[in-house]
Amino acid sequence: MTRFVLTALVWITAQAAQAVELVSGPTVAQSATGAVVSWRTDVACGTRLSYGTSLTKLDQKLEGPVGAEHNVTLPGLTKGTTYYYEVGSARQKLGEGNFTLGAPAKTSAETPPKATPPKSMLEKVMDAIKPDAPKPKPDTTAPTAARAPPTRQTWGRIDSLQDHFDRHGADFQSKSPDDYAAQAWLFLQRAKAGGLPMKWDDSDQSLRVYDPKTRAFAAYNRDGTTKTYFRPNSPTYWDRQPGKLIQPAQLPFK
């Protein structure tokens, strides 16, 4: 019994040590004398925000409850003042930003759609006699899951797969949790072939991979199993990820 308890404690500690990933945000909603900074993480964690009027002196700290949805209110701010902030948990920085209280939000003018001119009588006749377009051939490509190893071999914490699929599967048009896990595995194979940038983080023994063209991001455990796979909203998300860039030959797994 003692050995079982110790094993369970080691497993729980190892899982808790895994890095938290920022899914969206941070965003800022301003009021007349304050602001609310919001962000979302892939798993529940603590809430901490540090802020100040200088990028090098974030001397004000606020904390919130444990959760995946994080909202922190900054009260008593001064209009026209620029505030800098960092968000994360007590153990990990996840993002940063700045805002000027009272500054108008930036918007882009929308161009009204151009009206389509009516078709001439000749065009209508040609449309009527035009042969039907050939029907597309049925897709005979094997599902993604059929081209990857079994999910239990590629996904790190199998009990978290359904939750990740529910939240991120739509990012990749995944048909099922197994399909989603297989796509994450294939994403890693592209990186191992030298096609995508990779970062190795010694602090949590994690590999991070990013596709700058599609904004797809994934994190993997030391043994190559998947931790998460999604498309972050922030264009600077990859730049803010910890770790050093590595080549496929430097991977700790095959």
C-alpha cells in the first residue's frame, strides 16, 4: 500500500509539473478608471498578474482563483497612462502586453462589397447550355488515424485527450479524438523531418513545435508523446515560448 501511495504521489507531482499553455489572450477591457485583463489556459492553474507603468518595473501584483478562465481587475488607473503587464501563474509567465487607459480602440474600416452586375441575355443562355461540372471523385484517402500509431502510444495523458479534442479539435477539422491525436503525431513527424521550427525547454523537459504558415502549435513530452495541439490566437505566441531552438538530431527521442 505504501509503495502504491508513493507511486501515485510521484505521478501526480510529475503531471502538475507539466507546463501550462496559453490558449487565448491576454485581452484588455477598459473602463473609466480601470481595466480587466483576461486570458485562457489549456488546463486549470493559478492566476497572477504583475503590472506597472514601466516595462522594467512591474511592481504591482494581483492574484485570482485557480481555473482555466482568468480575469483580473486592475482598479484605480489613471487616464492617459500606459500600463505594462505580465500574466501567468505563480510558477510560470504566460504572456505580456500593454495598454493606454482611455486610448480609442483601433478599428479597420470595412470596404463595402461590390455589387454584382446583372448578367446579359447571352450570358444567361450560355449558362443554360453549359454542361454540368464533373462530380468530384470520392475521397479514398485513409483517415489520419489509420496512418499513425495507436493513440495510447502517441498521446501523453490519455485521460486528457477528450478535453483537448473538445476544445481544439475544430482547429484542425478533426473527426474524433483519435484523429486529433494522429494529426498531432503527424505534426511531430514533420518537425522531425526538419520542416518546422522546434524549441526544447530543459526546465520542464518539453518540446514545442510551431508552423508559422498555419499557426499550428504543439507541445510534446520528453518521450515524444503529445501534451497539447492547437492554434494560438496571439501572433507572438511562439516567440514568447520558453526553450532554445534545436535541430532534429538534438531531439531526446527518435
